[in-house]
Amino acid sequence: MRYHAMSYASASSYVVRRRACVKPNRGFVRTLQEWEVVLAGGSASGGYVNSGGQRPGMGPRRFTT
């Protein structure tokens, strides 16, 4: 999305055209949609900050093992 300046919708349809069996989980989709807002220069919920085109921070996400 970042390197090809694609929206989530266009990136998702591209991936599905290349590999029809792809079914990302809801959390991953939500993260990509939040990142789309950050890449567009807006602000997303969760405390993401776009600092010069770098990856957004992880915000309040919790990871379990």
C-alpha cells in the first residue's frame, strides 16, 4: 500500500486477483484500513503517528502468546 500508493480497497482487490484463496482476518483488515488513513496524512484512532513516511506506531494493541 505504501510503496505503490494504493488504497486498502485497491490493494485488497489486487491480492485477491493474484491469489483468490486469500482471506485476511478482521484484525489485519482493520489495521490495514487504519494504516491507509495514516498514509493519506490523516490521523487514525489508536494513537498512530505518521512521522515522515515511516511505519505507524503500534498504539494500544495487545499481543498474546
